[in-house]
Amino acid sequence: MNNNDWSKYIYDLHEHMKQQENLIQTLMSRVNQLEDSLQAAKSNKIEKVEYHFDQLKIEHLDGTLHIGLSPQDLANLEDTGFPNQPDIPNYQPPLKQTLQSELGNYLHETGPSIIRQLAREHSVNLNDGYPSVLIQDIEKQLPGRIAFHENEATQNGNLKSREELHAYISDNIKSEIQKSLAHFMHTKKNKGESS
């Protein structure tokens, strides 16, 4: 090989190394971009969530949805700024809701006097906080008792109208309240005598 051939060989080798270096730089740049985009995808940053309620389809609407309130709180609600009845002709709230509200009011209005009267009849001495504890306990059981009597009335099929069903359930539960309080006082009296 002569001197000219060596020069050409070194020159070609140098050019080839420059091409390889450029290719390596390009590939490194692409790898960095891919790593950055992969890192951004892994962070799962949610910037904006939109809800489109107008796209919901409701096929059957039944029951009552209470958010942040218990059924007992609903019975004690004062003016919320909403009209008492929606602008639907002949609107009636669900029977269970109506009964629970009415029976809850019945308990709070007449419950203490019933409890005091039964305590006198059975010679049971109750402290001041006891009637409210009994009322709260009975009130917690109202939804289950309403459902029980509604189911019972539906199975018997004797009641034809909403009003008949309403009266049937209300009367039965008021009778149960009287009987259970009388039984409680009787049991409390017997425990007091045996002590």
C-alpha cells in the first residue's frame, strides 16, 4: 500500500466514524424523548373530568336517595327553599317515606306521654333520659316494620288503595308501639321486683 492509499483509508475510516457518531447522537435523542413520554404517561395526571348527566338514561326510577341525611333527619327538616310538592300533577311521595315521617312525628309527639303513662301504670321509675332512648330505639326499627307490614298486606291482597294500605300499616305499627312499650314496662317491673 502506498501513502495515498493509506490516507484514503484513514479518511474513509474517519468519515465512517463521523456517520456512526451522528447516528448514535440521533438514537440517543430519540431514546431520551421516548423515556420522557413514557415517564409522563406513567404519572397518570388527570387534569379535567367532565360528567355529562344529559347522556344518562334512566329506565326505572324507584325509591329514595338520601345523601348526607338519615330518614329521621328528613322528618325534621324545616324549610329548605323547595316547594313541598314537585310540579307534577297528583304527586304523592313514596308510601314508605310518608309513613316513616308520620310515624316518626307520632313517636316524638306522643311517645314521651305514652311512656310516662305506661311507667305509672306499671309502677316503673324511669330517669329523664330514658323516654328519648326508647323513642330512638323504636324509630330505628320503623323502616323494617313498615316494610314487613307492606309485604304482609301485599301478600294478603285485601287492600285495594294506597289509603287503605297507609291506614293498615300505620295502625298496625302504632299498635305494635303500644304493645312493645307495655311489654317493656312489664318486664322492667318484674326485673325490679326480683332484684
